[in-house]
Amino acid sequence: MYKQDLKQLVCQEIDKLEPVLSKLADYLHQHPEISMQEIKAVNYLKKLLEEFQFIFTPILKDTFSTAFIATKGNGDKKIGFLTEYDALPDIGHGCGHNLISLMSLGAGLAFNAVTDKIAQTVIFGCPAEETIGAKLNIADSGYFDDLQACLIIHPDDKTTIGGTSFATHPLEITFLGKEAHVADPVYHGINGLDALVDFYQEFKKLKQSFTKPNIIGTIITDGGIAPNIIPAKATLRATIRSLDTDYLEEVMLPQIKKLAQKIALKHQTQLKMHHYEPLYKNLRSDKLLNQYYQENFSLLGEKYTLLPDDFADGSTDVGNVSHVTRTCQPTICIGNNLFVHTLEFANASGSEYAKKQALIGAKAMAMTAIDVLFEK
């Protein structure tokens, strides 16, 4: 059968699946669960996948009780589809993960329906995207290694193709001194806050020396307990980001840590440093997959914007997937003038228009999987 015939068939399958997919998106939207607590979401997805005879297997049980893979099909080529389902505290699905599940599950089911005898379909359950990113552990455990491609589309206020994401490795730095009363003439303290302020000022200068595109944000989370007590502990948290994972890990972070050590020695404080969130790598957006999405969005009548290769407005654990197998992360428009991680976006992600757009996204994803299947 020709490629275009299969593309037409997967679109027909998604149209048939529309009632099932719409109920999935509604259920997740109405039952938001925060990272690491996505029990209802996974049970719903498990039941649905098993109804379509997928083999559902929990993975990473010791660290992520709600991570899974679901497999079906035969053949040498194996295509992955990434579902996400965690929500934000208080806001709900302000990142539209209910729609990501709709799109990836819909694309995976449709792709399998027309390729079951010639390709393997793997649907990944990826919890905690909003916090510690299960895709990092899934990637490190080798589950993406033998895929020809792994696909996902993210909701947004515009449909886009291309771009990248920032690598990020948040760092906490604590200077530990010695408490004392500020007026004690005999027992003198060591001021951890002085050390931290000194570091902060030098850190601002250091930031100017980094030559590759980067973003650094800092807050002081602990600066003492009372003004008449010399603060023995002062802590800073920094989000440190670069478009290049290697530059972040091999240039930026070593220089920042070296500066902290220098300041601690100068002030005679102890120093503690640790990464309070895991490393999200930069997204290596596969050019051929982007080309497929251009063709398929056009076939579906969805207008899109092409982003420059160096455009990034955030970080994602999909970046870690891209360092193991081919992937990219287009976006699909679910409304105008929306911003992720807001109540307005959460409301939009439950709308009929958003679900309609997500069906277009599912079709584009399934069609792109067909393109990968036909690669020589």
C-alpha cells in the first residue's frame, strides 16, 4: 500500500476514535493530578490501552510508580509516542497534558491499526513532566534506544514547527558560617549571608563572560532568622540554562562552582552545593521530522509558523529523549493569546476547540509516523 493511502487511513482511524479520545481528554482535565500522583490518569490510560490489546507494562517502579510502556505490533521498525498527564497545583491542566495524551494515544492507536503487521507501536507513559521529568530516567534506562523516532506535540496559542529548548541544571548553593549575637564582644560569628551577597555580586559579573546564549535566574531562599543574630546559613537557588548542554555542564557550571568555592574560602565558611532538579538537556529537533510535519500540517489545512533553529522559550525533558533517538516537538494552536501555566490555558485545554485541534495534532503525528515507516 502506498504511503499516502496509509496516511488517509490513519486519519480515518482517528476520526473513528474521536469519541474515545474526547472522553480521555475530558477525564484527565476533570481529574487533574500533580506530578508523581497521577494514579487515576494511568488507570484510565491502562484500561483504554488494554481494550485495544496493547501490552501494558509498568516501568521504573522504584522511582516512578505511574510510568509505563504499552506495546503492540510486529516488524523491524519501532515508533514511539509520548503521553504526559500530570497537572499543576491549583491550576490544573495549565500545560495541556490532557491534550498531549489525546494526541499521542490517538496517533499511536491509529498508527497501530494500519501497520500492526509491519511495525511496532510503543506508547510511553511519562509522568512528572512538570517537576523531575520521568523521560530522563526512561532515556537513561534504554527504553528509547531502539526506536526509529519518538513523537509528541504540545498545545500552545500557535501552531509551530522547529526551534529548540534550553538545557537546564538548577543549582543550590549554601554558605555555612557560625551564629553569634551581633553585639557579643567576645564570641564572634562567621556571616554566611555576607559570603552569599559577595558571591551574588561576583556571580553577576561572571554571567557577562559566558559567550553562548544562556539564561540565569537567582533567588535567595535563606538569609538568616533574626537581624540581631549573625546568619550562620545563607542559601541561593539558581536556574542555569543554555542552548548547549555541553556548554552548560562543561563551562558554565564548573566556573560557577569554582567561584562559590573561592568566596567560601575568602569568608572562611563551609560550602554546600547540589542540583535540586535533574538535568534537562537541550532539544535536538530532527530536521527530517520537522519536514514531515510541515507536509502533514499542510495536507490537513493547519497553518503553521517555522521557528528558527535557535529559538527557545523554555526547557523540557523531551530534550533528553532527543539525545537518544530522533524527535522534535511541534506545537498546535488551542486558542489565541494564551500563556502556559496559567488558569486561562487550563480552561482552554478543556474546550471543544482545543480537542478539535488536538485531533488535527494526532493526525499529523500519525502521518509523520507513516513517513518514518517509509524511510529507506
